[in-house]
Amino acid sequence: MPAPEVQMLSQENGKTLGHVNLMVDTLIANASLEDLRAITRNLLSTGAPSLASAFTAAARARLRQSSARRLATTNGLFTTPHGIAAIPTPELNNVLSRARSLYGAGMGFASLGVLSSVVRATIGLRWEPEGPVADALAVIDADISQAIQSCKEEFEGGRVGDMAGARDAISNLWAEIQDSSKDVEIWGGEFPFDRAANSIEYWKI
């Protein structure tokens, strides 16, 4: 006898996705995050190319749906426990995970708003040339470069519905990067966003 099925799922546009077998739903609800990642990667790497496209489309639909409820906060990303040199807080990883989910799903322009706020949070900070903040900023620099690549793919794929908003997202990020450069120059630090600046400076849409 086949396993019972749970209710039909639907996308934002109302199209039916189909039934989810109860046993499969039980697996999804109870498997560890590590197992779900391994299963997903194996499925996407062995399936048809259309499967990866369907997966990212579903991810974008979910992220758009949840954005209003799960807006990433950029308060308290860094702290200065000794009054001078800053250190990152656990909240920074939460915010970066949100940005990575967005640009990884092909929502690069949406991720720029989050990353712009992260760059803004570094202005006024001081940090050691080698230390946790310097390491975190190198990671953020790489994240911005990947987000820009995601933006380019989003643009080339014809998935940008708001061109004015997309241009504003780029302009705002560029302004934050420039402010960061000026701020670091004042106190003699090393500018942390070279890769990001190179990725965005001459890119026009």
C-alpha cells in the first residue's frame, strides 16, 4: 500500500508542484542538516540540468516569500571589548549566511543591500592587520565579488524586474566601499575591499 501523501505545494504564481510523499516529508523533517546537504548535492550533481534550474527557482520563490519575515539585521556585527580594536560577533555570520543564500540562489541584487550594510558597519572601526576582523573582512570582500557575479548572471538571464532598484543597489554598495576606503585611509589601515572595488567599479548595467 503506498504511503499517504501530504497536501499539495504551490509556488507564488499558484502553479501546482505536486504531492510530497509522507515518508519523504518525514525524512526532510528529521534528517540532519549535514545529511540534507549531502542528499541535495548528490541529487543536483547527478540529475538533469533542468533539476538545478528548478531547484534555484524554488529557492528564489522561498527566499522572496520569507524576506519580509526574516530581514537580516546588521546591528551589532562588531564589538570593541577593549575600546580600540574591534572583533566580529556571531551575528556577522548570521547576516553573511543570509546574503549567501540570496546570491547563491541567483538573487544577487537583493544580496547587495545586506552586504552594503555590512560594509557600512565597518566604517569607524579599527582593527589589527592580522586578526579576526581582518580575516572576516577578507571573507566579506570575497562574498561581495561573488554577489556581483550573481548579479551579472541575474541580469544576463533576464531576471531583473526592477532595473532602477538594481542600479540603486550597485550605487549604494559602491558608495559604502568608497566611504570605507576614505575611513581606512584616515587611520592608516589597509583597505579591505579591493576585490569588491575591482568587481564593481567599471561594471555598468
